[in-house]
Amino acid sequence: MKSQLRRRQFLGFFSALLASLVLKACGNNNNSTSTTEDTSTATTEEKEITETQNTLKIAIILPGIITDKAWNQTGYEGVKLTEEKLGAEIAYVEQVSQADQAETLADFARRGYNLIYAHGGQFDAAIQQVAGQFPDTFFIGVNGAVEGQNIASLRIDHLQGSYLCGILGALMTKSNQMAYITAQSFQATDEELRGFELGAKSVNPNITITSSYTGDWNDAAKAKEATLALISSGAVVIYQWLDNASPAVLQTAEEKGIYAFGNTVDQLNIAPDAVLTTPVKRLDLAINYLAELANKKELEGKIYSLGLDYPDILYLGKFNEVVTDEMKTQINQVKEEIINKQITFEPCEEAGKSTLCVNKIIS
């Protein structure tokens, strides 16, 4: 009997041991599942790190202040729009002088910003100087005329907008004298001046356009002085392109009883008796457009020119109440002809100089 008892105890012990081993094996299988879940979590974290690394870091370098209600403000609003739409990390610096342009561009590139806007054609030389040193950074010259492997230019077709304004200016006056005032001469301002001249001459071939350059986009005193000089010389319609100094031109025109044009943002309210209309240039939308291309890896090293065929980016703003419905109809008809390429602007020679001339298709 004792032998049978010992045998039963041994079998009980063996059964308990076997059950314990089975439970332990099951426990090991649960730990294996946990390890798989941990691996999955680690992969998610890696994805988040990769996404952070791929986030656009965008900087914009501005020649003026972001509250000028003109050129610089629309540039700043462009990168803010990209921050909102694409979740981009953004930075900006204001009032960058010509002497500091190259170093400011390089500084942002060294800090890992992969898309840098230089907000003005006056930055072209600095972009070309710096871009080769930072092949992983894309530089965009707003209003520029440069292109390369990691260089693009973003341009509103200023000539198209100023052509329409030239027509309106000529329709509003019987005088043969109009004027254009800006800070400096470079490709964008030269084309805008040419458009204004071509538009005016399409109505009255005898009109002459006097140009004036203040040397400063933001100096209101210089802008007023130049405006008064143009008025004294007989100008009765002035087209201006300045930044913080633009109100000085418009308000002086109003004080002297002549007409003027706004620029970039709708400026009718600044001098409602003088401003006929404004070529509105939605640079914020244009800047975001190129950022979206960059985000999709589709940005190319070329010049992007956006004209009246991008109606949300370039269009005429509110009209002065003195502009008649007949004038508006004529302006809109020409606008449609430009969009449909019935009117184009082609390279030509005039007075021994290379310029642009109107090419009109007669249907």
C-alpha cells in the first residue's frame, strides 16, 4: 500500500510539473506578442521622426517691413499661408539691406531651411552667389530673373496688369503726359513700365511716359518729392510701384487733383479721389503655390510667371467711381484677349534697344 501511495504522489507531482511547464510556455507566447506590439510602436515613432525631417522649413527675406500693406506684407502673408496649409515651419527677417543679402540667405541655409524666398528682384545677384554652396536648399527669387539647379524665380506678369492700367489712364485724360515712379530699375519694374506705355499708346500713340526712380522703396519724403516733380513737368496720371512709400505718391496725387494707380494690394481707400484702380498681385497665393510644388517634390529650377490666366493671383481691384461702365467693358475685353493669347507681348527692337512689343492676332 505504501508503494502505491508513493506512486500516486509521484504521478501527482509529475502532473503538476507538466501543467506548470505548459502554463510557462503559454506565458512566453504572450511575451512574444508584446514584443511584436513594441516593434510596431517603434516603427510608428520612426515614421513620425521621418515626417518631421521632411517638414518644409521655409524662410523669407524681405527688403522692407511686414506691415507696409504692400509688397513686403503680401510676401509675409504668403509664408504664413503655407504654415497654415502645409504645416511648414517658417521664419522671416525684415529690412535686409543690399549689403546683407548674401549672408542672410546663407545663414538660413546653414540652419536647415530647405526653401528660401528672397522677396525682390534686387536679390538676384545674392541668390546666384550663395545657391551653389547649398545644393540641398531651394532658393526662390520673387520678381527675379534667375534660374538654376536649385534656383527658381516667381514672377507676377506685371506687364499684363500695367497694360490694362495704361489703357485706362489714357482713356481718363486727353493729356499726352503720364508717368511711372518706382524705387529702382530691374527686369520686373522695366516690364511694368513698358506695359503701362504700350497700353496707353494703344489708345493714344502720342502719349509719353516719364519714369522716375527714388532709390528707396520705403522713403515717403523721396516719393513725395518725386511725385511733385512729375506733376510739375505735366504728368496728369501716375502709375507707382513702391512699398511703404506708396501712400505718399497716392495722397500727393489726390492733393494735386490728378489720377494715380495703386499697386499690389487694393489701394483705392488710400486716396479714393485719385486712385483709378489697382493691379492686385496676390503674392501670398503665388508663394504658397510654389511651396506646394516643393512639398510634392515638383518644384523646378525655372522662372514661374503667373499672369491674368491665374485670375485669383493677378486682377484689377476696385474701380474709382469716375471710371465708366464703357471703360470697364473695354478693359475686360482686352483682358480676355490677353488670357486667350489674342494679344501677346513679344521681344522686339525699338529705337535700337531690345524691348517688348504688342502682337495682336486679328480674327
